[in-house]
Amino acid sequence: MQAWVIGNWKQNPATISDVNTLLETLLAVTKNEGASNKAYCQLMVAPSCIHLAHVSARLQGTSILTAAQDISAHSDSSGAYTGDCSAQQVADAGATWTILGHSERRQYHQESHETLLNKLGNALKQDLGVVFCIGETQSQYDGKQTFNVLDDQLAVIKDLFIQRAEHASEHQSELTKVLAERLIIAYEPVWAIGTGKIPTVTEVEATHQHIKETVASFDRALPAITVLYGGSVNADNADSFAASPMIDGALVGGASLKAESFIAIADAFSQAKTN
């Protein structure tokens, strides 16, 4: 299975000048690395919405994909939804994927199960791939509730199957094919995001196995889903995560804002997948 290393830039960089500097460095480092990453590790970056079209245009013709950090739940195309960007708009801006359900969206914008179900459906209507984020808080981790929390969050995907089976014109087998190609799960324990706290590789492996088995239970025809780890991933610890066959890549936050560290993480996964 090909590894994925995705950089979530969040609300960074602040200016288009800084965006250009990051892109120039990223492309220079990628070029210097040669073709080694391309075969085994797919790179993707998720800039802020205001920079999405510019970044997509700059990366056109390269091996690096672009993703939006979010899309509207209200409409997949257009409408009277001030401040929202639809799936069609971000696709038109050059994105081929979108991140959904990030813990910061869940926390600061109170995104509900229904909201995320709508967003997932809107993304698929516009042929956007989805990086669906799940993860538990510190208190939930301490209370050994991780798997229960993840099951609740993954129920969005289960309900998509139910919704399509009941109401959509496409057959469930078609949805299975789409999700096999266009769905990635990113496990990001909330307590590890930007904190420097890191679960053990053994813990992450067990959690990823649970995620893969849970998603597979929604439709046995669905191939093994790609599951990434996120949460204080950096160039120093990437090797340990990359060595596990259960960890298919990384969703990277702060370390993706420095091209050298981002590529170092990608190298770790690329090299692990060749062995």
C-alpha cells in the first residue's frame, strides 16, 4: 500500500509571500530528493482556503496534491452561506481532496455527526477525496474510552452507507468503489496534537487495527482502508511510526511548515515501504 504524507498548514502562513517561500523550498527539496518519494509516498498539502487556488496552481504538474482544510455542510455547489466554501468551489480552485472532522473544527465549530455526514456527502458529490479525522481527548484516553470514541466518530461513514442505500440513486457497490479510492482515515489523538505528547507505536498500531476492522465491518467488499497517524509527528520520530505496517502515513501539522522536516517525514515512510 502506498504511504501518504499530508501537510495540514492550518491558519498558516500569514502572507502570500510566506506561502511562496514555503512552496519554493518544498519544490526545491523535493527536486533534490529525486524520484525516490514518488513511487512509495504520495505528498499532499492543505493550505488555508484563501491560498488554495494559488498553491494548487503553483503545484500543478508536480507530484504534490492539494487539499482544502474544510468544505461547507450546507451545499456542495453554491448558496446563501456567508463565509462558507463549497466542495465545488474548492475543486474549481484545484483541490482534489479535503480534510474533514479535524479536532479543531469539532472543538471550535462544534461540528456534529449530522454536519460531518453532510460534508462527506458533499465532498463525494464533487469527486473530492476525504481525509476524515478522528481522535480522543486526554480525559477519554485516560478513561480507556478511545475505541468507543472512535466508533462513535466512524459511525458517520457507517451512516453514509445507510443513507445511500435508502435514498441515493447509486448502488452501495458504487459507493464502496468510491470510498476505496477516495477515503483516508487520519487518527489524531487530540491530546497529542501540538503538545509533544506521543502515544507509543504499539498503542497506535492497536488503534489503527481497530479502525481498519471497524470500517471493514461497514461493507466487507471495501478493501483495507488507508489509516494515517497525526499528532506531534516530526522528522525525529517518523521512522518509528513508518516502520509499522499498520501505519500508512502521517497527517502532519507544524512540521509541514518547514519543507525539510516535511520531506524527512516522507522519506521515512518511503524508505519503510521499500523494505
